[in-house]
Amino acid sequence: MRSEHAPHPRRWLALWLAACLPLLLAGCATSGQMDALEKAQYAYSAAIRWGDFEGAWTLVDPEYREENPMTHLEFERYNQVQVSGYRDMASQVGEMVAAREIEIGLVNRHNMTTRSMRYTERWRYDPAAKTWWLTSGLPDFWAGE
């Protein structure tokens, strides 16, 4: 038996919807951006996994590419390694920026040694192009070497 002072179930539903509606509408405004981010990250991770570093480079922010041009020799250096794993460890997504912590498994093609490294991808949304750009550049498999 329901107490006379207890709110009616429909009233709870109305209160819950009123509280959640702004959050739902905010989510709708950025759902296209989130789809675009997922597609960009998928394309980037596939390029890295398959060793297509020139293809991955096309997903890097044009401003970054202009400030940090890659030479043919630098691209050739990526041929020394085979990516054996690419695992998403953690993600943070904002309205215009995102970050994703990645663990990458590597095999040195010359001596067959294996290792793994962590890499943080940083992304920004470009509203004019309606796309996400990687702002952190390609992973540096040789940092500290």
C-alpha cells in the first residue's frame, strides 16, 4: 500500500526526465562529433597496426605536419618495426579535445626482439572540417634510444 505522502511513480518519472533532459540534449549535439572521433581513431589505429605510417600521417593535424615535416628517411625508419599489438588503455573525451592512452607492442624486424611502449594520442576537433585531427604526431618508437 502506497503512503499518501509518497510521490506517485509518474511524478518520479517526470522528475527524472526533467533532470536528465539537458544531459540527453547535450549528448545529441555532440553525437556526430563522437562518431567522427571513433572513425578517426579506428582509421588511425588500423593504419598503425598495418604499418601504414604514411596513411596514419594523413590523420595528423595539418598544423603539426607543417611544423614537423617527416622526411622519406624518417618514414623508412618505421619499416624497422612490426606493430604486434595496439591496445586502448584509457580514454578521456571532451567536447573539442580527446586523449587516449595506448599500449603498442613492437617487434624489431632486424633482431626479432619484442617490447611494448605506452603512447598518448591527443586529438582535437576541427569544426570547419568536421573532423578530428591527431595533434601528438606519430608514436616515437625510438624515444631515448
